[in-house]
Amino acid sequence: MDPSVRRHSSLEDADAMLRLHVAELLGVPADAVRTGRLCPLCGSSGHGRPWARVDDRPDDLVVSLSRCGEHLVTAVARGGAIGVDLESVEAVDRGWDGHLVLHPAEPEDPDRRAAVWAGKEAVLKMLGTGLTVPMTAVRLADHDMRELPAPPGHVLALARRAVRSLSPAPGPAAAAAPSPPATPETGPRGPRR
């Protein structure tokens, strides 16, 4: 499933909109969808990365949320990892400091500041680190990041990491090849959620 991104009013409950988004995509009742948060650093369910689950379905849903002013954005996909971020161009321009945002290999472009900021936040959400990793450590060219249509005065970015097969090509050597180990950063199916 390609990522599905929807915009909502920020007056709506984010979890309710996420449940509705997932339910409509999967063709299930909204009350069959459970949502929550999980902080990868402290394990709290009061904050952190959002998640969504549907009973009796494979555990491969990935979700992301973003709020900015009067806007709420939900993103849903299957497998891999996603991150979505919506930013106000004016707010980013007011607070911009390229030394805190740009990777050493990225040029300064005043017309793209908000797009760069939103892209980096989307990547950090996709990676599951949030702003615990400095934006300067992220080079957007190294990631599958797309700009999407946004409300006037805003930019919207979606970062995606699709599931890659970890298995070798079929053949005699494949039967003897060990599976690569999961790491704390990647887990068996992508970053820890």
C-alpha cells in the first residue's frame, strides 16, 4: 500500500482521525482500530511515536501525525516506516538558523527553508528518533522524501522507507545463508516503534 496522507482540522481529535483513516483504508469499522503512542526512549505511552493496530490483521501498519496551526495531518502505510510533517513557511523563516538545520553537504536556499525543515522532521519521525538526533545529521538526499500539496502558506513532507527483502536470491546458496540479525535500531521489520 502506498502511503495515504490526509489533512484534517486541528480541532479534531488526532487519534479519532487516525482511527478513521486506517478504518477507511482497510475497510473495517473505526472501533476495530486501536491507536496510541510509544516513546522509544522512556517507554511511556503518554507521548512518542504514534501507532495503530487492527485486531486479527498483520502487525504491519505504520502511521505518522503532524499538527501545525489549524491543520492536522495523518499518514498511513503498510510496512517499512513513514514520517509526515507540516510546517508554516512564515514560522520557519522567523526561526531559521542554517547552522542548526543544514547538513554540511546541503546548500543554503532561502526559498526552500520550510521545505528542508519539514523534510528533516519527516525523516526524523520516520527513523523514530524525533529531534533527539540533530537536523544537521540528516542529509535529505539520502532519504525517500516527497513534498506533497499543502494548505496555503505551508509545506508538507512525507518520508518513507519501504520494506526491503533481507533474504538472498533463491538458489542453493540461499538455503545455507543465515538471516541477517535484527539490531536495536532496525528490529526485524524496521525501526522500533
